[in-house]
Amino acid sequence: MATADQGVEAALDRAAEACGARGAQLTALRRQVLRLVLAARAPIGAYALLDRLRADRPGAAPPTVYRALDFLLDQGLIHRVERLNAFVPCAGPDPHAHCGHGHDHPHQFLICGGCGATAEICDESVSAAVAAAAGGAGFQLLRSTVEVEGLCAECRAEGRQIPAHRHG
């Protein structure tokens, strides 16, 4: 059975191959930032990444992390969860392979208000409903991200509730 570290390393190798196929390079720094996003148990913010990066690179500054994040976003290797101002890896063994879409597929995230866990889903009916609603309003849709807050199965089983200040 593969360890979590082996899984992360395999994902990093696949990411490097995908970047190379597009003529881009997953440099050591970019790989390190992607490793930190992959290893995070929940969405992780840029400054938390910077703090972790400084363990190996004491001189790292915010622009260092933001440039790496921009690259990883452009390559479709991570997503930004706007509500949390944080980053998550793109689900699936290959970027977007799990839903058959290209780099700019509609993103849908389920965000647990109890523990912060975030899951990426790709439900065609959600995408179609958003596109239909936008078209009905005369709006030309370029891309969409749907973020839904609720409680994950584990938090529900533990009886957790979303704090009142986060409702609505």
C-alpha cells in the first residue's frame, strides 16, 4: 500500500509531466508550493503557505508564493476557493481528468462550515443550471465557480453545527 507521501510525490510527478507537455516547467519552488497544497488537509491560504515554505526557504516573501500560486492556477493544478481566500488541489489523478473537462471547467466546491474541509465536484446538472440561468438573464457566461457551504458527513455524524454568524 502506498503511503501518503508516495501519493503526493506521484501527483507531483504527474503535475511536472503535464506542465512539460504544455511547454511549462514545474520548478523546484513551484513543486514545493504544490506539495504544501497537496499535503494540506483543508484549503490553505497564501500566508499559511508562506509560513510553511519559510521552514526550507527562510528568505521567501509573499511575491514568491503568489507567483507560484498564479502558475499553479494557470496550469489547472490548484483552485482558489474564493469564500475562504484559500487554495486546494484540483481533484483527480490528472488535472480535470475526473470530470472530462479542460482547464476552464466549471468548479463546484462543497465547503464544510464545521471543519473547513472542501471537496471539489463536477456535476453537469449544476453547470447546466448555472449556464441556463445566466443565458436567461442575457448574460454570457465565461466561467463559473459554485461554492456551497454546509456540513460534511463526518461533522454531521459528530453533531456539529455551522456557527450562527456563518449562516446566510
